[in-house]
Amino acid sequence: MKDLHRVSLDAAKVLRLLPPYPVVLVTTGSNIITINQVAYFTFAPLRLGIGVAQTRYTHGLLKTERAFVINVPDASLLNAVRLCGSVSGREVDKFAAAGLTRCPALKLPAAGIGECGAQIECQVDREMAFEERTWFIGPVVAAQQREGHTGAAALTCGREAYRLPGDLVTPR
Ligand SMILES: Cc1cc2nc3c(=O)[nH]c(=O)nc-3n(C[C@H](O)[C@H](O)[C@H](O)COP(=O)(O)O)c2cc1C
């Protein structure tokens, strides 16, 4: 292999090397939070987790509710994504402030967001604390999507901007 010139990188810049992460609106209790720390932990059953800083109002809600709904927004909801990621439910009713509509979840008492293309309901059965964050993890107990909705409309976020997922590529 040709000896290509390489430069070392600060740890702080390493995340830029990875593709952007999904950004979702998570509802728990009657609050909404913007989250990009969302990941799957097991396949069968499918178990999803969200990483929530201990300072967030949502953190305390998750400790008591033990359940959350992952609502998948599209680009028409960018203002709501920004608002729910910059103000706290301690001071603001984010459904009202963002002009979003509560819609009933299929299995959980928590409300979903009607304007989002899909809702994924998770019941927390594991919790892992790392430094200043807790990962709340649990199986998907129900999910629903708007007719015609696909993951291609989901948003991702990098450091400075939001993006739509890119082109589809397949191995030869
Ligand atoms: C794009 C984006 C992604 C975010 N991802 C997370 C996250 O994964 N975990 C987290 O704790 N906070 C995250 N935040 C910050 C919270 O959304 C923000 O602090 C929010 O106001 C907390 O609301 P709460 O106090 O009502 O829980 C993110 C914010 C933005 C804008």
C-alpha cells in the first residue's frame, strides 16, 4: 500500500470521523427532549437506549416513569427539534411552545408526538450510569408509523448542522 501521509487527531475531533447520529424527540411523562445519544443494545428482543445527562429534567422523569417514546421527526420539525433541545421542561410546556400535538401511545401511558412520522415505545429494564450520563435501556413494546413514512426522512445531526441520511450504496 502506498505510504499515505497521516496526521494525528485530538480526541475531541474523533467524533467528526464518524457519520452523523440520528436525532429524535423523546417523550416521557408530559415532557419532550431532543436526543442524539440513541442506540440499540440487543436485537432479540430489540432493546433501545437513550443517553441522558443527569442534569436534565428528563433524567428525573425517566427514573420514575421507567418508559419513553422515541418520536422520529423529519426536516419540517427542525424548529421543534431545536426548541426541545434548548429549553427545559422544568420551565416550559414544550408541547405547547413547539406547537406539537400529543398522540396516545399504543402500550405506554406516555404520549407520543402526532407530527412525527414514527413512534417507538420502550419500557426501561436496564440503567447504566457513565460519568455525567445515564443510559436508559429497554425493549421496544410497541411501535407505529404514519403510512408512507420511511427512515429516509429521519434526521441526523453532526456538530454544526442537521442532515438527512445520504445515498443508498450496496456492495458489489
Ligand atoms: C441536537 C441535539 C441533541 C441532543 N442530544 C442530547 C442527548 O443525547 N442527551 C442529553 O442528555 N441531552 C441532549 N441534548 C440536550 C437536551 O435536549 C437539552 O438540554 C434539553 O433542553 C433538556 O431538556 P429537559 O431539561 O426538559 O430534559 C441535545 C440537544 C440537541 C439540540
